[in-house]
Amino acid sequence: MRKLELHWKILIGMVLGIVFGFVMTQIDWGKGFVSDWIQPLGTIFVKLLKLIAIPLIIASLVKGISDLKDISKFRNIGLRTIGIYILTTVVAITIGLLLVNTLKPGNGISEETVAKLTQTYATDSGVTSKIAEATRQKDGGPLQFLEDMVPDNAIKAMSDNGLMLQVIFFTIFLGISMLLIGEKRAKPLKDFFDSLNDVVLKMVDLIMLSAPYAVFALLAGVVTSSSDPDLLLALLKYAGVVVGGLFLMIVFYAIVVSVYTKKNPFWFLKEMSPAQLLAFSTSSSAATLPVTMERVEEHIGVDKEVSSFVLPVGATINMDGTSLYQGVAAVFISQALGFDLTFGDQLTIVLTALLASIGSAAVPGAGMVMLVIVLESIGFPADKLAIGLALIFAVDRPLDMCRTIVNVTGDAMVSMVVAKSVGKLGKPNIKEWDDHLDEVI
Ligand code: ASP
């Protein structure tokens, strides 16, 4: 296996994991075996990635900002990033809405299937907990998101991966203040963070050594806990529309990469593939973030001044795949339950799916929580929400895996575009996990 490129090793791990998962579903004790003995290995891997996410964000963002030497550059990067993120998200929702309105996957769903899905999932804790979570998130005022972004305790913010925006806020504040006290006085702190950054990137390399085995465990777990294949089949058209839309988004990214940055889009996708495969296996942009950062900086050549801001912010607020899915799912549910949508409703979906994808956490299943808010915005009856979610619940995990690939690829593409626009897209500088190994052993 040594000579194979990383993405091939991961791909082989995934395929073997899926096959193993299927075999285990055929054996009486198979499911229990996978959940007791295999799945924990995948969980440990995801935990390791999450473990280094916060130190990596802090170290690389401080380094990125303090290398800038000029705050106005930061404002420039910041505004471009947010602008492009909003733009790509609107493109994603529009693609989703165009597809779902033309192909109408919800019209072919029989009443019998609706009844079966409702009976199976409407009272499932997976569905009810998502509705409860959405209600909790909705209860704030219009400026709640700003309030939530500012931590009152830096250490507390750093102790919770869900508070990534708070950590980013604190770190930008710290980095800008370091610029303001001047290079000489900030040097000790800068050296510390530079060194921490190198160390954490090395930790990413080491963790990635176990990636092919970990994805085996993760996918075996997904297969053994997936729903009844009959129900999956009934939702094939809907799933096809979401996956088709996601594929078009990847094509859109490839075109932007080729036209704007003048790089080969296949090279871009190949270099990003380990991050994409992890996004698929973990369903979490946050867990994938350390690998996304490593790939974008070392393999694509985006300067840290750009990637250190664009990627962590993107992982939390830019979710093109999620917003596309929310658009398709909202219209699909309305079609299936005979709920007519006006053009105004569709525009409302664009706006709320945009805000919802910003508000979605970068963890598995978060997109479905925010879908509740999208549905409510178009006046979907509250008593039918559980039925609506029940309709799509069976295929949510596989679609979550696919949309997370798009979320991660979108962030990487935007970091390239922003880097190019400020002259910070350079040559790749690949570091292997075993560089300097001979000095240690
Ligand atoms: N799992 C997605 C992510 O982490 C969010 C979602 O769509 O549920 O990017």
C-alpha cells in the first residue's frame, strides 16, 4: 500500500468498508459486531481530527493575520470572502430549485409510500429531536447571531468545537492587536504560534496515516445502521435530484477554478480528493477542516494569510451543498404532500436557505435541523413538519455525506479565488509525514 497515493488508499478503505458492512448486515451478530468493535475506530479518528481543529484555527489565523503587516489587507480579504460565499450559496440554491421544479420528484410519491414513511419515521427521535433543536435555535432576536459570535470567555469558547465562530472572533481580535503593538514586541507570541502551527500540521499528517482504516470503520458503520432498502428505493428520484445538483456544483467550481485561477480543475479536484473523501466518510466539514487546510495550503499553494481565515470561516458559514439540499428538500416535501408553492415562496426559500446554511453547524445532520426553519418560512403547517421530515429521513445520511463533499470543495475553491485576487496563490509546498523522521529516530 505504501506507494499508492493517499486518495486511492482512502478510496480502497471506503469500498472495503461498504462491502464489509453489507456482509455484516447478512449475519445475525453482524450489526452488533460492527457497532462494538469496528465503529469505535472511526469515532476515534473523527475525535482526533476535531481535537486539533481549534489549536489549528488559532495558530494558523494568528500566523495569517500577523504575516499581513497591514490591517487593510485583512479587511479586503474578509469582504471578498463573505461576498463570494454568499454568491456561491445563491448559485447552489438556484441550481437546486431549478432541478426540483423541473424534475418534480415529489409528484411521483404514492400516498402509500407517504403513509409508510410517516409511520416509520414521524415519531422517530431522529426527526423529533431535529424539530426541537430548530425551535430552540429560532427563539433569538434578529441580532442573535452577532451576539452569539462574541464570546464572554475565550477559554470556554475554545473548549467547544461548536463555538468555532467565537474562537475565530477572539483570534482575529488577538491577531489585529498583535499587528498594532508592532513586529518587535509581538515577535515572541508570533514565534510561538508559528511553531504551534507547524506542529499541528504535522499532527494532521500523522492522523491521516490512519485515514484508510478509519474510513473503513466509518463506512461499515453507516451501512449497518442504514434504513430499509425498500424505503431508500422509494426516495431514489429525490436523492437523484440532490446528487445531480451537487454534481453540477462541483462542475461549477471546476469552471471557476479553470476560468479565474487558470489552474487545471482536475488537478484541483485530485489534490483536494483526500479532504473530499473524508468529508464523505465523516459527514462533517468541521472534522474535515484540518485536512482541508493542509491540502489547500501545502498541495494547492494558497497562502496562509488567505486560507487561515477563509477556510475556518467557510467551514462554519459556507455550505453550498447544504443549502442546495435544503432548497430541493423543501420543494420535494411540498410536492409530495400537495402543498402549493408560489414564486414568492421559492424566493423565500432562497433567502432562508442562505441564512440557514450560514447558521447550520458543520456536523452530521445539521442541514436537516435548519430545513425545519426553511419549511416554516414558507408557511408549512407546524403539525405536518414531522411528516415532512419523515419523508426524507431515510436517505438523509447518504445525502449528508454527499453534500459535505460540496461544502468542503466550495470552501477550498473560494480560498483559491480569494488568494488569486490578492496575489497570494503560489506554488504548492508539500510536506510529508516522515520529513525529519531520520533526525528523530
Ligand atoms: N454535515 C454537513 C457539514 O458538516 C452539514 C449538513 O448539511 O448537515 O458540512
